[in-house]
Amino acid sequence: TRTTNAAAVAEGAEKPESNYTWAEATAPVRTIAHWVPVSRQAMDDIPQMQSLVDGELRYGLDDVEEAELLLGDGTGQHLLGLYTQATAYSQPAGVSVTDETRIDRLRLAILQLELADYSPDGMVIHPTQWANIELTKDAANGYIFANPQSMLGPVLWGRPVVPTRRIGT
């Protein structure tokens, strides 16, 4: 919890006291692992076999790690993921949006976080939803958020977008 009483004060005057409370928490270390049987001879005899196997194993680990960080339910050996702990979206009070779109919803989610004194620095979106946003066009049939010729990465509302199949559509 946070009670911030910062204020402008005259020189030598008593300064206001702020109070912060932290809760102790622990997070167990989890192991994500897998292996594939490959004979020593195959690794020695086939050029690039080690690199291929290593790449495949790393891809598998990265995929499961992403799923755990986003969606882990904290049971058994699973991590407690961001998505499963997040506060549900609720349109912030004082904002009126008619015909709310996906783009509107993401901006309002940013506002929800900002009103809770957090500063979101990115978004995780399913690739299908990101494609829908990028393909949004104006009345003149021009893309609103996408520039097919741009080499810049995906960005929306000034924040990087990370498309992943691991998040729900």
C-alpha cells in the first residue's frame, strides 16, 4: 500500500511523512526442461546436427517459458503467470467511448493501469488480434496503424506490442 504525502515545504519546516507497506512474498524456482535422444555418432557425423538439436530444444523451452510467464496457474511445478494474476479489465470511470474497438480497449487498459499508478511498457496480444488492428483502415482505405513498408516493430499507443499465440484470442 502507498500513502504519499509529499508536499512543498518551507525551509526548516517539518516535512510530511509518507507511509508504504510491503508484503513479504516468495516465489519458488521452477525448472523447465526437455531432452531428445541423439547418438554421439550422429552428433559427430552429421554437420550442423548439434546446432539443429540445440535450436529445437531452445525453441521448446522458450515456448513453455512464455506460456508459464503469461498463463501459469501456480499449481504443482507451474509458475504463477501474469495473466492469471491480473486485475480484470474495467472501463475507467470518467471515460465515455461509443462503439468501443479493440484499439480503444487497449488504450483504456493502459489508462486503467495508469490510474492505479503503474506505467505499462508494452502489450502482449494474440497475433490474430494484432493483425486485425494492423489491418484497420480509414474511410479512404488507408491503414490507420500499420505501414506495410515500415521496418519498425509493432507499436501501439507508443508501446511495443508482442504478438504471441500463448495469449487468448
